[in-house]
Amino acid sequence: MTIDLDLARSLFADLHEIGFDGTGITRASYDVGENRAHALLERTALGLGLEVRTDWAGNMFITLPGRDRTLPVVMTGSHVDSVPLGGNFDGAAGVLAGLATLSGWLREGYQPERDVTVMVIRAEESAWFPVSYIGSKSAFGLLEPASLDVCQRGSGRSLREHMQESGAAPETLGQAEVLRADAIRCFVELHIEQGPVLIGTDTVVGVVSGICGSLRYRTVTIDGEYAHSGATPRAFRRDAVVAMSGFIARLQEHWLAIEEEGGEMTLTFGVCHTDAQQADFSTIAGRVSLSIDVRSRDTALLQRMDGHIQAARLAAEQAHGVRVTLGPITGSQPAHTDQALQDALLQAAAEQGVSATTMPSGAGHDSAIFSNQGVPTAMLFVRNANGSHNPDEAMEEADFAAAAEVLAAVLRQQSA
């Protein structure tokens, strides 16, 4: 076996201990959990004799030096933060696969022709701060200064404060050295699949053909009027819940129509609630809150859905006498993966007898930033039961080992 599976097994156990919250895994971005995970990986890398550096945003780069250090570097990696009550493999599998590969090469005495770097990326999960891809954007100098002022959902304190407390240097944004696409030969990210496709088709790995972008309204509110449930006839009601149901149904109809046309997208209302303090079973709801998450690999389709959202807002207001406030819009751009790297991953899987298929990524990943900066990029999904962003993630060790061997083969090929 090329990879150091014992090291990966040990680190998965350590990361679980760091993040376990009694139910699932919580390693908050730029907070205690993510910081402890980064410290663990830094100690491990230094103990192996690898080079370690961090950038201004706290992204960590673990490098096995090549024979010619002037050549563009081969990169892999992922993130180790998690959503609240998440699982232990989302993100971490990609970091540990890369580190296990470098450890395995050291064990066999292999030195690549060029540097090979495992990047441990900060703050991939936008569940904590309402900005997509904070770490990878920062690494390329793409983070907007205003993003430093957004607040964490847990502490209510700013990204700037959390970065400072985590040893980063947000005051150097725009001045510090950042990654250059021409200095990177390729970026290949291993990640668990976060849906049911590989499990459903009994396939070990998926080679990603493209990564969805997103359109998000995280803090939508619909304001109507609180009133007595028995004393207020229908014609006099401004019911926020009824307005919300029509709003959601209208957008759901657009999604169905787009699918019938052959369009590829998803639409999710992950937050949906009345006011816990004021709502009551005998009171007409005067306010509801919800979120809207649209994802697609088609930028025009994302824009089209935004038009439908605006029209549904006006329709709800006119039909129900409510006010719909969408709040700030956030999102990310779709990305394509490199065809030559896709072919290399499929070939490596075939040579090793690992079942593989080509598939899109409905979820967003840091690889999208690399791709959109012009870096040849690929992603390798690993079969994983029970989805992701929940405590029941269930990647089998044998599947991880098989996928990591495929990754290692391509990294060796690209670094030769």
C-alpha cells in the first residue's frame, strides 16, 4: 500500500475527539475546534519531517519538497472545519488522504520531481460566517475587505476578531503574499460524496465533472400581522405563514418546470420558522423567517431563478398584504474540472480495480476557487452512506483507502 493508512486512521480518531459535541462533530471555523485540528495536523506534519507554513489567513501548507523546487507545485487538500452537529469525514478525508500519501512516500524514500503540497484550508463551511470559501478566497487574495466584518453565528463576533484569535493576520489583507495560478501545476481534492449516488450504484469513487455554484438568501423574512385565530375572518388576515406557503409553492413550480426542460439545479428552504417568542397556536402568525439556497452548474439558470424569486416576492405581497424582505444575497460561481485530470483519475481507478463513475458535484467546494482562478483542478468523491452535514456520515475505511490510492497515483503522475 502506498498510503500510510495507520496515520490516517489515527488522525481520524484524533479529529473525532477534538470535534465530538455529544451528538455529532462541531469544529467551528476560526474557533476552538478548527484551531485544534490545525494544531494537530501541524504537529503531525513536522513530526514526519515535512515543511509547514501558514498564510495571512491561517491556511496551512504542508509540503514534501521536490528535486526541482522552481517548478509549479502539485497541490491537494481540503478543510477540517465542520457544520454544527456534522460528521467526521466531510473535508477531513481529503486532508488526511493527502497527508497519508506524503507519509507513505517518505516511508518508501520517494522524492517527487516537484513540490507536492497538502493545503489545509480554513473556513470552507459557510454555516459559521455568511461568506462562501473564506479560506481559499483568502489564499488567492479574493476575500473582500467587508467580509472581515461579518459575524459568526455562534459568538456574534466578527470574522476579523476570530481570525486574530486564531493566529491569522487580517490586517494584512491586500498586502500579504497570495497564491498564483501559474505557480500551481494542479489541484486535486478528495472528498466524501455528500449525496446517495455512489452508495445507490455500488460504486467506490466518483470523478467530478463540474461543481455547482450557488444563489442564496440566508435571512428572508415575511411580515404580516399578528391577530386572533378565531376572531379574524380570512378576508381580514395578513397571515405570514400562508404567504410563505404560496411563496415556496410558486418557486417549487418553477423548479419542476426547469427540470422538465432538462435544466439541472436544486432549490432548498433549509430554515423555516415562526417567531418562537410570539407565535402561538391560537394566533395568526405575523412573521416567519426562511432561507433560500439555489444551486446549479449553469450561471444563467441561477440568474433566471433569481428573477423568479423576485417575482414570487411581489406576488406574495400583493396576494396576502405582507412585506417580504429577502435580505442580502450571497453565492458562488460554478466551476469546471479539468478533463485531462478527470481522465487520469478514471485511469488510475481502473488500473487499481476501483469502481468509478463520472458525476457532477451539487455541493460547493474549495476546488471551485482553484478552477476559476485558472488552476487545472479535479475532485475525487469517496462513497459515503447517510449523506453529509449530519452525525451519521459513514465512510468505510476500505473505500477511503482505495480512493486515497487513486489520489496518490495521480499526484505521483503529476509530480513526476
